[in-house]
Amino acid sequence: MKVLSAVFLVSVLAFSAPAGAKETFETDFFNVRDGILMITFVGHGSLMFQYNGAVIHVDPVSREADYSKMPKADLVLITHEHGDHLDPNALGKIKKDNTVIVLNGSSAEKIKEGIVMKNGDVKTIQGLKIEAVPAYNIVGKRPGGVPYHPKGNGNGYIITFGDKRVYIAGDTENIPEMKNLKDIEIAFLPMNLPYTMSPEMAAEAARSFKPKVLYPYHYGDTDAGQLIQLLKDAEIEVRIRQLQ
């Protein structure tokens, strides 16, 4: 597996955590234009980014960490309203007076605050370019035939940090819109059937837009290591972190 020069350190951060949640978290560091990007892998769909003094939380959920001990948020991104992605209790612990919350419409209806972004919206918030992109199921459906994640509801997000575009897919399958993604440096793709993707679907998705670094996340009991084999002939570095 090739090692990109952009990544120069993996560290472990320690925070207090509730029963059942992790107490330490891996963090990767990337050189980006005008600074360093730190990515902390909290758990499941929960991530934390730090860049030029700003703290960005994605889908903070209390079962993954004690957010009262985590750095306060300048920006929070919520992909959709399911309880493993939207947790008002965790939000309350990381909010400051000037924290900006970006979320989809259904999440805003639940917590009655935030900036709503729909699929296709692009905004500059806290100095960062944020793009909301589709995240939905085609195959995965509930017994009544309704998709676990209907088209047009949830968001994935592309965040531009300096010269690096980071794609956080949210809960989605390998949808056709992924072929339109360009210049993605780092990608997070979910991988747990029936709610998101199989390893094969995630590999197909990655091949469609070719990120330089790929992190499977939200993968439950799925063997995330399968992606390494499935993408061994692709110029994509697969990195496994504890994001079950």
C-alpha cells in the first residue's frame, strides 16, 4: 500500500467517554494549503475535523463519545435525522454561542435550528466551502418498500480545506451522482447492509470518482478490510480506522 506524503502522523487522542463508548480516538494529520488538517475518527458516522483553529464536528452522537469533554464546535454538519447521526444531547454539549449548524430539512424540523442545505446547495460557512450532495438508497428498502434513506432527504457533504476536498458520503449507496464528484482527496464511504453499501458497492463507488485516500466508515460488523482487496489494483489508498 502506498503512503501519501500528505499524511505524516497518526496519533491517539484520549477523552472521557460514557459506558460502551471509546475513550481514545485515532487522528490523522494532512498537510493542506495554509495549514494542517486533523481528522479524528470518533466512531460510526461521527467525525471531527480541526483546521486553522476551527473545529468541525460531523454527526456527533453521545454513544460514541462524551461530547462534554470534546472540543467545542465552530461548525457542525448533520447528514440526516436518524438517531445515530442526529443527537440533540451531543449537540448541546459542543455548541458555543456562535456555533453554526448545517443540516438537512428533516433534521432542522426536529431541532428547530440551523442552516438547511438541500442536495446541490453550495455555501461558504466559517470560511469553508460546503457542498451538499445526494445520499440515498436504491436497493435498500424497508418491508413496506420505502428506502431506508429516500432520495432528496439526506445529505452527503464535500468540505474544501485549503486545497483538499473531503467527501463525507452520509448514509447512501453507490448512487449515479458519485460519478460527478471531482478532485476528491479524502473520502468517507459507509458500508453496512442493508442500510448503506456492501464492500463491493463501496469499491464500485470509489472507482467512480477515485479519491486519493478512502476511509470506510459506519461499517458495523462488516469486514472493512475487504475494501483493501477489492481496490488493490486501483490507485486509491484504503485506510481502516475504528469507525464501526
